[in-house]
Amino acid sequence: MIRGNLDRLHLGDLLHWLELGGQTGRLTLSDEVGERRLDFLHGRIVYVSSTVPEERLATWLARDGLLPAESVRRLLSAAMLRHELFTDVLLAENAISDTGLGASLTVLAELMMGRILDAKELRFELDPGHPIRDPSGLYLSLTPSRLLLDAARRVDESKRPRTTTPSPVLPLDEEAMEDFFWQLVQQGIPSDDPVDGDQINALHDIIRNVMASLAQWLASSTGLVPQPADHGEVMNAALETTGQVRLFGLPHATWNLMVLACSIRSEELQPPTGLDSVDAFSASLDMWPEITNAKRWQRGRARTLDRLTRRVAIVWSRGAAAAAKVLGVDPATAELAAHLITVPTDLVLWVLAALPVPHQGIRRALLAELPRRIGAGLGHLADFPEDFRQVLKGQVATDLGVCLHVSRSLIPSAAVWPMTVPSDEAVLSLATPETLQRAATAARGAVDGQGACRE
């Protein structure tokens, strides 16, 4: 693995070396908005991809009208659930010709490289060991030299100011993990705590293993998360009895369906903003075998944690929906946000059940920081609507975040679950104490009235 920083000139040198040396591997180029990946096979670029939503192939195909947006999303959903290459699914379904697909990818690569050349700061990572294959039936009509020339032309011709949204980084690779560990040490170990070098090394190894376990699921994902096996069982039972699935109380399935719903940007396909609209999307997708039985996206059973997380999602949703009516927020949106916010913490708790952290201070710091980072990173990767991303970050107070904050004290083990606003004081900038009191009373009444604490 080779990594470092690049300027415009040295990027050209790197690409020429890969081409002339007949190199094979994945080159990842990162700037403030995300990652672009170029797959090289014997010096030839055979595939390109991006984590920036508007630069993804599916969005590109829908935007240029090469395929109907609804068809693109369905095919991409199938590829994501089956963990197959999107291009393979497109060609297998005869959705687009190999010539048309190759031409579209070539233009997209030029656009991506143009934005890379315009980046203020560029980092690279070259992984010669990354498995690269030549996509069957697909040929990209470009070389590194041509790619650079066409991309430079695009930069020179473009007169529009570039707008960027910083991309939260998942702390799963080696460099990010190291930085994250020392932040945990700073937050979790007070200066007067007698922790020696051997203990620090042991904690370092545990945190490394925690991050590696999460990376196995999340690093190659486009936002999908492993879901408890009982999610599939509950959905299958509902399909057999009523022919319909209601996602209330199934936070992981809700998260994954939300990822699929937001998988492409298109004016024709607006992202869901409430739990009811995710229900409607799941029915329209009509891919229940892949959704309920996708073994890759099922995790091992953890009955105590699985029951706790479902209970938290139910209680938090009911309380947040009742508070939302007082605070002028759509209750369905509050229900959806409550389901989404439980998932990152559940993922961390699931890993910690197998890899416990013995130091209480480090464990508290880990539970406070890691779910928020995972939520922010995956929410950005999945291109969730901004309201939900703000809640997952918890760095600014929003009306939706206040709904969740008001009802947070009603959920089991409230201290374990994340804050959706930066502080109690920040809430007062959006609502008066009297309004907050009425919202809290409504939330408690909804939870107690439904007996949610006993579910």
C-alpha cells in the first residue's frame, strides 16, 4: 500500500507510471468531498467509481436519460443487495449496450478527473493487492494520458464556481483509526489515571480489532448495514399473513431500504421523508427475497441486543412522533429519524459484545464518538436527506433533532444512545421551555399509553 499527498503535476506523473509500467491495482484519490477510484489492469483503466453522489454511475445514467430513473434504481438495488457489480447487472439484464455503458463511463471518468484536478488538497492511496478484473463486455475508451488531457480541458472550460459538501470520514482505515484511538485516549483517560504502556498497547489492539470488525461490513458498503436475522423472519411472516410489511420496529431493515431509496439522485425520485414513505417504497421495489434473505446482510443472532434495539426504536419513535406534533414537525419524519438513529449505536454495541473494552473511560468515549462518526459517514455515503444527516451528526440543533432529544430520556439505557443536538442549551434556541415541556408531556403520554416500555 502506497499513500501520500499529490499536486496536479505529480498526479500526472503517477498516472503515467501506472500506464507505462503496466501496473495493476486500485488508485483512490480523495479530496474534501469524497473518494474517486480508478481500477488499473496491466496499465489500462478498466473501471471508475466515486463516493460523491452526483458522480455515481446510476445517477449519471438517470440524469442523462440513458435509462428511466425508476429502472436504474431497481437495478442498482438488486446489485447492492446481491453484492454484485452494477455494470454486470446492467449488462446481464440487457438494460444498456456495452458500447453505450462504456461511453458513459468514459465521460463520467473525465468529469471526475476534472474535479480532482480542481481540488485544493488531494490525497492518494495505491493498493496493488486490490482484486481487479476486466468487466466482461465492457471497454473504456480512455488512457491515463487522454483522461488527464480531457479533464484539464474541462477544468479550463468550466466557468461555474464549484460547490462542495465536506465528506465525513468513516474511521475504518489504518490512518483514521490511529487518529481516532488517540482521541479516545484523550477523552477517556484522565491525566491522573495510572495507565501504563502495556495497558495502552492492549487497548490499542482492542480498538483496532473493533474497527476491523466494523470495516468487514461497512468499508465496501454503499451505506448498507448488517441486520439481525429476525428482521427477515418478521418480514417474511408479515408477507405470508398479510402480504404487506410494516417497518415500524425494524430499524436495520428501515435503514437499508432508506439506503436503496436514496441510491440515485434524480428529480423524478424524491427521497423518503417519513417511515410511511419508506413502507411505500419497499412495497413498490418488490424485491422481498433479496431483502429478507440476503445472507450477506444478515448478522449473527444477539437476542438480548436485538430485543433492546427494537424496543428502543419503538419507544423513541412513539415519543418523538408525539413531540413532533407539538413542535411542528411531521410525525412520520420523526418516526423515521428515530429508527435511523438507533442503528449506528447498535452496530457498535454488537461488536463490543464480542470484543469488550475493559477500560470504562475508553468504552464511554467509544460509545459517545464512534456511533456518531459511523452514522455521519454512512448517512453521507448513502446520500440521506440533510435533515436526517444533521440528526446523525448531532452537531447542530434542528427541529427534528429536538423532537428526538425530548423523547430520548424515555428510552431504555438512555445514556447509551446518542444525542441528536449538541447540548441541552442549544435546544432553547429553537423552542421555549413551555413548548418543550408540552412536547415532553406528549411524548411520555404516547409511550406510557401504548405500553411501549413492555415491548
